Amino acid sequence: MVSLKKLFGLDKTTPTNTGNFSLIDTYTESTEKQELPEELVTIVNDGFIDATSKENAERYSHNLAILIKKTKETGKVDKLKLIRNDDTLPLDWQWRVQSRDTQFKLNDSPLTRALRTELARAEVAHDSIFGSDFLTDAELSAGLAKIGKETGFILTPIGYRSTKHFTINTPLSHTHGIYNHCNSERNFTIIDDIDNFLNSGYAYSIHWYDAYLNVAHEGLSVSNEAVVLINIDKYQEIIQNQEIKDQLATRNVILFKGDEGLAINMFLSQTGALPARPGTRYGTIDDKTEEIMTKSLKALCNEFCIEYKVSHHTHFTDKLDQKSGEPNETNQDFGNFLKKELPEYASEFPGILLVYSPKMEELANRMVKEKGSKKILDIINKYNDHVLTTFKPRFAKYQEDRQTINDETRIALKTAFINVRAYYENHQFENYPEEEREIINNLIKTFFQGKTVQKQLSAAIELNNKLSAISEKVMQIV
């Protein structure tokens, strides 16, 4: 019998109260094969999933067999979970549009890399090669391990994106190589029922590997029943942030050990949701089961007027979002700040400072060498404080503005949303002369990217007057 608190290094620290979470005190594992009932069995043990446990692997395989059998018998999948893997928790539990007014991120800029390399060099003893200050990969890694993980990163408002993306019954890590290549090593995995997504009236497309909707006008609420999964190795560091600790205290939190994708699938199986990619070691989704799963999703698409498996990279919103101009605004803001702090370099700044280029890399390395790492770090920290200070009132103003949406406004916005979808998806734009098409395209841009509800609403009203009437079936969603 081993104390889990000691095993995971939590014996000296008491975890925060996080809703239904409490750390299990002891853990034992039988070496004999379990006798399991002919029904789903629990894998979550007192707020904890051990994905390295042989016993839990047996329970997971057992649950999979039951769920696959049930799917074949009923001819449908009726338990769907919406999953999002993210580095941050949604503010007041709303998945919102990604924009300067709603979110910021840590930017790994050329200046960040130059600074962190210099800070790492100061932390390790290294051999000079031919008189240079070259660091080997091993020396660089050792040095970086001794400085803060976020030291030198530049806080910037995040680039605009009108859609929010999820997976269905599938860990994000299990889609790599077949659908996307984005990072899945994130702090939080939030698992929720799919009902709010389907009933939002803003959904574009659904598939196991990518389900996305429009959040440019209204956010998607995270239900009170949603579960937050967190790697136990990250937990203590995460709750050092008091705001995050307070947020988690109101929610159902489950800690896990081991592979995140497996832990997610274990949890899904316990709830009666069949994992779309369960891992062949534990169970196989055969052709018949996969056919039933596909038909189940397509039936939802028909019911809620949603597209099936449309890649976002080919979707009209992808190109539209790229025209927002927010990245240029952010780069200009950072550039203006640097010019005030380091005017002697102002004439050498390239057009883009936050993205890698040979010119910016050379300049960043020279700035750190000539001004010293302390000076550059102080400037970056000062800029980060500036970003936080200016962000808070912008976000407060955004929240206040969104509260002006009422039932009448909502109908106009959703009607325009569906008309715009038809305009692109049914190639209705081909029915308009070029001059009129340009007017409509500008209205669509304002409809999605207008800074206030009133601007978006005005564009919505004009669009509804210009575009074709929507069908009675689609009107039922509004």
C-alpha cells in the first residue's frame, strides 16, 4: 500500500477544495484479473484517474466492449461529449471569440529567444568554441531549466478568430497525423455535454476530430456538469494562481496520472460515451461500429442544419478571420513601445517584430548583447504590465456590450448568420453582380468583426435585407 500523496509529491501541500475533487489517500492494485459485472464500471476513484494502472486498463477495455456491443444493438451513438484542450480556463465559463478584447497569450518572439539564450548562458558553465559563446543543445536545455518557464515571453493580445473548436468523444492528441498537428500538451481538458453546442444556433460543422461554431456574437456556455481534467504533475503549479484556484473551486475537477488521451477515454467510457479513437490495445472500432457512429453524427447534422466534416481550412471564416488586421495592430503596439524604450534601434526595426525573420533575429541578439539581459528583461516585463493594464478595461467593456443582446437582437443576428452561411455554402454569391458582392462582403466582415453589438447588428439587418430568405426548416433553429 503506497500513499498517493507521497508518491505524487503532494504530502507537504494540501490541495485546494475543487468542487467534487478530493485526493485519494491510498492506492492498491491487484495482480489478479478482475471479475467485472456485465455493465459499465467506474474508473474515476475519488476524483482521480490513474491511466498507468493495469487494473484501470482492464476496466476501460471492459467498458469499451459493452459500449461497442450496445452501439451495434441500438444502431446509434447517443452519448456525445464535447472536449476542448486549452492552456487557459474560459473566463466566467464562457467560450468566447478570440480577439484583442477577450484574450492574450505569451509570445515566443525573436527577442524572447535571444534573451532566454543569454539568461541560460549565465546559468551554466560552458566551453568556448573557437572563441565564440556557442551553447550546445544540452547546455542550453540545462540553462533554460534554471530560469522561469515564462521569463522573457512577451504578453500580447491574441489574434482574431471567430470560431471555437472542439473534438467529440476524442482526445485532441488522438487526432494528430490524421486531422491536425496542434499542440495537445495543455493545462486543462474540459469535457462537457454537446447540448449547448447543438442548440446554440451558431454551429458550422461537426466531426469526431473537429467540431466548431461561431462565437463572434455570443459565447458558448460551459455547463455546470462539465468536468475539468488536469495532470496531477501540473496541478500544484497551476493553483499557485489564485484566480485559477478560485475558478476551479466551483467546478468538478479530476486529476489524472499517465497518458492524457487514455485518461480522457477512460473517463468517457465510464460515462457511457464511446471513444471514437479508443486505442487498439484496449478495443477495436470495426467497420460496422464506425458506420453506425458516422450515421449518428450525420443524423445530428440533418436535425440541426450543421455541415458534416467540413475542414476549417477550407471554410469561409478562415480567410475572413485573417483579414481582421489584429496581428498588425498588436505588432504596431509592441513596436511603438520598443521605440520609446530603445530609440537608438528604432530605425533598424523590421516591419514585423514578433515573428521570426533573419533581420529580427540578428537585431534581437545584438540588442541583448549591447544592452544586457537585465535591461531587455525589464523592458519586456514593463510591456507585459502595459498589456495587462490595457486589457482589463477592454475586456470589461466587451462584457458590458455583449449584455445588450436581447431576444430581438439575437433573432436578427442568428438570421444573418444563417443567411451568410447560405451565401457561401450554397454559392449564392454567384447570383450577385461584382459591385453588389463587394458591398455584401464588407457587411459580412463587419457582421463578424464589428467591435460592438450595435455595429454587428446594423450589418446583420442590412444583410438580411440583401440576402435570400432562409428556409422554414432553418428558421426553426432561430
